[in-house]
Amino acid sequence: MIQPTIDAFFQRYADAYCQYQTDRLLDMFALPCMLLTDNSKHIIVDQDTGRGLLERLFKAYQQLQMEHLQHEITSMVKLSDSLYFVSVQGRFFLNDNRLLLQCHTSYTLQNKGTEWKIVAVVMDDEEEELQRLGVVLEPVL
């Protein structure tokens, strides 16, 4: 069954995300990969590009004092034997367990033998939720 391995993948992703572990997160991506939002499109071709994109998000969450991230898989579609499209609702919490924000992100995952890797990310509404809280992400250079 695929669901438990994908769920475990997103638990590791959430743990690394809320601990601001850039390198651990980058290991979960298959490079090159894409990051898409309503306003931007990025091809992550190397670790430095990925690090820059992740660190600008981390800076925003550190500013907001995000402490914990929970994920819920809301839908999953098999695209091929090794590719799945997975929609996730993320809930970001403060250290006192108050909800900071929630947003949807969609991922295309590829099974690379014994592990899943992210090949594409669509940030559905995360940037808008951050803006609602008064955080404007730094421009990508």
C-alpha cells in the first residue's frame, strides 16, 4: 500500500521543515525540480537554488515564530507506476499550539527505488496566507 509510505515521507518533511533543516529538506527533492506559485515559477537545478528558496520561507516562519507543522493528505492521484500527485493541507502552529496559518500545497512525488522524492511543488495559497499575516517574502534573485 502506497499511502503509508507517502504519509511517512510527509511526516519527515514536516519535521525537517519546522526544524528549519534546509539540507535535510533538499535531500527530499529530485533535482532538477519545479516550484510554482500563482506569481512565480522556479526551476531548482542545484542545491544553492533550492537553499535560497527554502531559506526565504524559513525566514518568514522564524519571524512568525512557527514551532510545529502538521500535514494532512487531502487527495492522491496515481500518475504512473512511480509518480503520484499529492495534495496536502499544512497547519502551522506557534509554540503554545495556537494555529498560525493553514494552507494547501500540491506535490508531484516520484518513487526512486526505496524512497520518495519531490519533482514538483505547487504552493496553492501559502504566500497569500503569509501576506495576510503581514509577511512579504523576499524576492528571489
